[in-house]
Amino acid sequence: MFPLNLHLNNLNRQILAGEKEISVMVAATARTEPSKVVSSEPTTSCRPFHGVIVEVFGFPTGDWSIEAGGGYQDPNAFVNVARLARDRHRLTGLIVPIVRTFNARLGGLCDFSTMFTPISCLRVRTGLEADGVLYLPPGWGIAFPSADCPTVVIWGQETGIVMAAHAGRDSLFDRAFASGIQNIREETWPIKSIILRMLEWVKSFGEPSESIHVFSCVGIGAESYPHRFDDPRHGRANQRVWEYLKQRYGHNGAFVGENLDLHELIRLQALCVGVPAENITRDRVDTYADTDSSGQPLYHSVRREPGSKKRNLVFVAHLG
């Protein structure tokens, strides 16, 4: 355990001394208005693991898109989420990956090499197109502007490592390869499941598979995510995806009839590398279908509103 703790301490020292490796550091002087947020009270929240809290700010709280607030190069775009991190949880640091490319990439702290201080006492790291972070230190949070894509949090019970990532469909498997669009050998393809990458990383620290915990949340439900085989445009590709996932992970390949269950796919991928079934949990949010008592949507959903740029905010804090 000592070498692991020593390595984590080194990571923490890199964070505290990270200014030497930061390519851009900007004070919050831009004139762009922050994104249109109307409430800082979460739509849902939970504590999946000791010292970890997940909060979701959905449709009733406004639009949390960083792009709507001026983009990832504008410090003012981060003001609202920075206030959440500092004022609600007394965090000192916040990571905001650029998740638009579904590249299944994980970054270390210093890989997020653009740093802003949009409010006092809170440092924001961004600037990396990635789906998640390799290590979320105590006192730090990570924020994902998201619509229908699940968020995954992984905790190593023995090592104390906390990781979090945006886990959209195209970050869970290579759809072009699975559907037959790209006729190449899979092992040479650069896109790999973000879940498998996270699990490889935490195991590389010596975390036994049996003490790894996986929690997936805030995604579109299977009943709202059809991949019909008779679809006039995508039917054949959908069927090939089903055949591929069934062959690779067994069962029904994470399909429920002709609907794809992203949470089930995450579960199957964790099982295939030895994570116990009882350590894999999920919430029951359906970003497409969930409404309040008046019928108002609880979450933004691109599937429900094609072309919409509005986003929920999924906020994961490691309180330590």
C-alpha cells in the first residue's frame, strides 16, 4: 500500500504545483454572460460511495451548456458551476472535460492544461477533449454538461481512488466497427470502451477487481432508446451492433428487445473484467422520459429534442 499512497501523494503535489505545467491561466475578465442557469438546487442527488456525492441539475434549473455560456476558452462560462463547487461543497478545484468528441480518453490533472479562476478560491481546469479524469483528488469535483449520456463513477475501496467519466454510447464501444462501417481489426482501432480504460487504470494501482465499485447514473433509459432492426436507414447497422455486443458480452448484448440499455452495457463490461455484480449499481433516471407531477421534463434530452444544445449538469464531488 505504501507505494500506492506515495504515488497518490505525488499526484496531489502535482495538482498543487500545477501552475508550472499550465499552458493558459486566465482571470475571469471576459464579458460573455454565463449560461442561463435559474436554480442551483439539484434535480436529483445521491452519495454512491463514502465521501462521494453526485448531483444532477436538470431541465428546471436551466441550461448548463458551456458552449451557451461562451465556450471553453471563456472564464465566465464556468462561473455558475464554480459557485456550486465552492459554495455547496467547499471544494478548491474543478475539472471540466470537453466531452463533445466521444473519444474514450482519460486525462490526468495536468492534461487539463487550461486553468481559470472564475471566482475566488476555486480553480477550474479544462482544455482537454476527454471523457473523464484518471484521478479525482479529495477536495476536487468534476462537471459534465450532458443530455442523454450516462455518467460513471468508479471507487477503489482499498486504494481510495475515485474516477468519473462521461460514458456516451460511442465511448462505450466502437459503433463504426461494430456496425461494419469500418472493416479493420478491432485491436488496432483507437477507440476503446471508457469503462474498460477506467478499470484498467484503477487495477494498475493494485486495486483488486473484487473491491472495485462502479456506479452509473443520469442517462437515457432503455425503454426510450430504440435501435430498431427494421429502421429504413439504420436497421442493418443496428442489427450488426446487437450481434457484436451479444458475441462480445453474452446475454442479449445489452439489448432489451430492440432497445439498447447503456447502463446494462456498462454492467456487462465491468463484469467481464472481474468486478462483482453486487458492486455494480445504477440510478433509475431516464433523461428522455422523466417528468414532474405537472408533466414538465426533469432533464434535457437530445433524443427528445433533436438538435437541442441545452444540457444538464452532472456534478461529481470527492469530499474525501
